[in-house]
Amino acid sequence: MGAGHSHGSHRAGRGGADDGLEVPRTPRLVLLVSLGLAGIATVVGLIALWPDGGEVDRIKEGAPFAVPGVTFPTATVDSVGSPCTAEEIGRGGDCGRIRVTIDEGAGEGDRATLDVSPQVMESGLTAGDRVKVQRSPAADGGDAAYSYFGTVRSGPLLVLTLVFVGLVLVVARWRGLFALFGLVFSGLVIWRFVLPALLTGGPGVAIGLTGAALILFVVLYTTHGFSLRTSTALAGTLVGVALTAGIGVVATSATRATGVADEQAGILSALVGDLDFQSLFACAVLIAGLGVLNDVTITQSSAVWEIRAAAPGMGRAEVFASGMRIGRDHIASTIYTIVFAYAGTALAVLLVLQLYGLPVEDLLTTEDITQELVRTLASSIGLVLAVPLTTAIATLVVASARPREPVAY
């Protein structure tokens, strides 16, 4: 009897990832077949939507960052003038200017005096810092013209990155290493697939769904291991992503959001031309909520597994109710995370609107506010729906499981 049950069950998880629970064959097969079909759909979508490299190169060649001959050498700051007062503006001198020496790239050894904005002057720039300058050669063969392009920040950013990686590895150990791998993989998917596919005019929502599914399959299994617990979280996340995408499309259409709200969108419109910005915005909504959604679903799946392992005699309804009590707390805290994250990214816009003092009904007609509200609400709705869905999936999979029988030696 025990042997027969073992053949019909799944001793899931590597290293005890499923807490010694044996899951019957039917829920296990339904879950894994569903994920297999989703995986096949992801591969098919990846093949069908993969951008034409030649077309991507053609688009890039038609949108050069600078005119031919312009270069961006690196310079060292020799001296920094003081910020200009109202009386000093237009009088010359060193106010609002920095003196630099080109030490790497075209024009090496040249000295130049550059005008910079008050914000740059007040950012803490000092002698010895390195900056990027824009070098424009003279048409008649005379002296090249130099202008400030940006401050070299690679050193501090490298330190921050190393501190982040080090802390992740020290605190989370192997799981942290797998999480870092997933982070790098996610970046590669977005950079190598999602962005080029969008540039070539592909359907934004389909590209977003395919890229998100590919990321989720790799990231969840590498970070949390191959187990039914992880598979349940993956199923819940995929459903949540699909719901978020659908809500984003409906909300974008219903609010008549154009998807064009900043300078970058205007540049894309001028250089590429045939992009569907509403579709791009819906794709952005989907990707923006991916991380938080994944966090919630893996937590819900783990909660249901722990509840079942701690109380093997608990019924399906009781397991679901207990899981949802945890899920409600998680929803409450995660919604704050989403709202505050979006408020932080749009802080400058909010300050400008606060300065104007417009009524709320007028603010809601602006593209900036509409897009942030749609992004926040669509992600939050997808998140809220993903909690009961993931809890239900986990309950159906694990509620009929029983503790693994000890192996006789």
C-alpha cells in the first residue's frame, strides 16, 4: 500500500524544499503540464518575436547620438569656479565654469574652459574629478570646441555595486548568488530581446509577456530550486502577469493614455516614428510590477506549504483561509511599496504640479499623472488578484498531500 502510494506521489524538492510532503499524482501532473504548456508558449513567442538584427542595426544607424566627427573624450578637472550670482551672469570670469585638461581620447593634452549648469557647480565637483566632454572639430581645421557632457561616476557606482553584491552573498549565501544570477539574466533578456523587439515595432504586450515569462522560469527555479513549491509560485506569478497585462491594456485604452509623457518618448517618436506608444506603456506597466508580483507569489506558496507541513490534518478550506490571512498582511505592506516606489520616481513631476497649484480634477487630465496612476493601479490590482490565485493553486496542490513516510533501512 505504501509502495503503491509512493509511485503515485511526488517526493518533491531538492534538499527537502517541499518539507517532506508527498503530493498525489493528479494535482502534480495538472500543475506541471500547465507550466509545460506555458514554457512551450514562451519559447514559441521568443522565436516568433525575436527581432531582426539587421533591422535593429538599420534603426540605430538612422538615429546617431551625435553628428559625425563629434567625440566624447575624458578630462580631469583642474579648477572649479564659483556659482554665478545674478550680477555676474554675462560678465565673463570663472563663475559658472570649470577648467579641464583632456587626458584620454581625441584632443589629448588640450586645455579647455567649460560652462556648466548651476546644478553641476553645486554637486560637489572639485579639482581632480574626471568628466566627459563633447569635442566638436572645427569645420575650417581650427581649434576644436569643447562642452561639458557629464561627470565620470564609475568609481562610486562600482563601490556601491561591490558592497551590494558582497552583502547579498554574505547574508543570503548560495541563494543570494542564484538571485544575482537571476538579476543578470533578467537584464540580458530586457536588453537583448525586449528592447530590440520593441524598437522594431513588435507588439508591446506580447513582447512583455514573453520576456516576463522567460525571466520567471529561469529566475524562480535558479533562486528557489526545482520543487512543487516553486512551481506553484511560478504558476501564480504567470497568471498574475497575464492579469496585469490585461488590466494595463484596458486601463490605457479607457484613460486614453498616449504613452508619451517625457522627453525620451518624444525622441523615440522623432527617430523611430512607427512605435505604438500605448502598447509600449502597457508593456512598461507589466514589467514594472514583475518583481513585487514575484515576491508576493513565492511568499504565498511557501506559506501554504509551511501551513500544510505544520498541520497535516487541516482541511483544504482551512489551509486556504490560513494562507489568505498571511496574504492580506502581505498585500497591505506591498501596496505601500508600489505606491512609494512610483511616487519616488515621479517626485520631480509631483513637485512641479504642486507648484502650479491646479485642482485635482485638472491634474488628472495631465499625461504624467495619468500614466503614474495607471501604472500604480494596474500593478496593484494584478498584485491583489495574484494573492488569492496563488494561494488557491498552492492549496489545490498541497492540501491532499501527506507527510512523507520514513524510509526503512
